[in-house]
Amino acid sequence: MTRRVLLLHGLWMRPAAMSVLARRLTHAGFEPERIGYPSVRGHADGIVRDVARCMRASPCHVVAHSLGGLVTLAALEAEPALPVRRVVCLGSPLCGSLAAHRLDRLPVLGASLGHSRELLHRGCRPWTGRAQVGMIAGNRPIGLGRMLGRVEGENDGAVGVVETRLEGLADHVVVPSSHTGLIFSTVAARQAIAFLRDGRFER
């Protein structure tokens, strides 16, 4: 079983944000590594290259929150031979983020997206890569995204569930969590562990 798991944080976060999830993965027998990247100041191409370099070191899985999921799939698309077996995305707007579009239109706050705005706007193409990709979406509408306008349908306060349903995913599950809460949720952690082990979520 592949035990190495790279953990990627989301926008405006640091590797420490993934500490709780890292402990839960360790208890489940995995060997997590928290990967940091400059989510605002860094250029998308450079971030993707740096993350790909980490993936290239040895076979691994990836668990990525929000923007981290977009970065992960971009890296795997750029280098299809990377030794990544399974990817779990936590609330990643793989189909593009309406909240990011709205935030980008605001004169001052729009700048807070930095160079990540392109990834957040466009999302990902339907997934056809070798790695199995699973999505854990949240449906508790608590968060900054709600302040930018109504999010249609089920959502986690920042990302609509529909924005997480990329064609080509191996599995998709919705859990009772807000967007930020996904990295602390015991339910999300249990589902992530199930997917890393079996390639599918618990039902």
C-alpha cells in the first residue's frame, strides 16, 4: 500500500492548516507530508512545477483542500507520468469558482486572489489522467463566499457542490461541513482515508 501522502492547503493558508488532518492520516497508517506554496504571491506555473517536483520524489497519494486540488490536477495534467496513485480533493472548485469571479470584480478585495485567480476562474478540464481522483464536498453554507452573493444549490459557504462535480472523477461524496471545516472534519478525514485505501468512499 502506498503510504506517502502529500497534503496541500488552500488559498490564504499555510501548511500548518493541514496539521489536524495529518495527525489523523498518521493514526491510520499513512505518512503525510505538508506541502506549502505561495497561494497569493506565487505564479500558477511556478507553483505547479514546485508541487510536481514533490510528487516526483517517490510514489504517493495527495489530499488537497480547495485551491490545492486545482494545483494538484494541473500538475498531473502537465506531467502525466508523475507517480501519484490517488487524489482526494476537499471542496475544490474543479469546475471553476463563482465566488472567485465575484471577489475578483471588487476593487480591493479582488487583489487578494493574487496569481491564483486564473486557476480558480477556469477550473479543470474533465479528468482523464491515470490517478484516481475523489471529491469530498461540504454542504454547510457558512463562510466568506456567502458574503459575496447567493450560492445556488448545496454549498459549503464558498463552493457550490455543483462546482465540485468534474467529469471523470472516480467518486464523489457530500459531507456535513463548511469549506474551511473540511480540513478539520472527522467525517471528511474518514472518507479521505477510505478513498486512499480502497479508491472509493464509504456509503
